[in-house]
Amino acid sequence: MASRRVLEKLGEVALKPSHVNGRWRKAAVSAKNAARLRKEELVAGNEWPYEKPHSDSPYGQYKPAKGHKRHEEERARAKKIEENLKTADQKIADYRASKIIKDVPLLDSLVYTPKKIRAKAKAKA
């Protein structure tokens, strides 16, 4: 009966453990006694005032597994490659044009403009 008095005095706080000065203290009313008191109340036709609310929400019941890091990296890499492929043709063309200008004899690079160097390289190819 002491647990009934403690529960009436402290209320719902008596059913939960408390954190005091960096240490956890037991609940004032044990789970076994709380279950006994709840059963007595329900048998007497009263409602148990400390009932935990039950949620009908589907959220939180099932959370899919996070998976492996390598699978996430594969997806990120595939996405990055797909984005880079969109500009690949232009990058290749720019690279080839820059190589044409770099592979010019010294005399031509001193005498000709870049436009004439490209025209000469195209005529050669």
C-alpha cells in the first residue's frame, strides 16, 4: 500500500527513473507494483490515469535498413558520371584544340596567330 501512497503523492513522476547529480535513480514505484496497482484500478472499474498514449501512426514502426556505404557511393558516382557526360563532348573538343596550339613548331607560334595555327593544323589533318 505504500506504493499507492507514493503514487498519489508524486503522480506520474513516481513511475519513471530520474537523473540526479549525474546518476540514475530507480523509479519510486517499481514496474511490478505499478502493474499490480493498474490491474487493481481496472478491476475496480476505474481508469488508469497514467496510461501511456498509444500511437496508430505507421511512422517509426518500420524503418528500412540504412544499407552499405559502398552502395550509396556507387549511386553518387553514377550520378556524377552522368552529369559529366553531358559536357564531355565540349571538354574533349576544347582539349584537342588546346593540344593543337601546343604542338606547334616554335617558329610558327612566333609568327602566326592562334587562329592561323588552328587553320594550318586542320589543313594538315
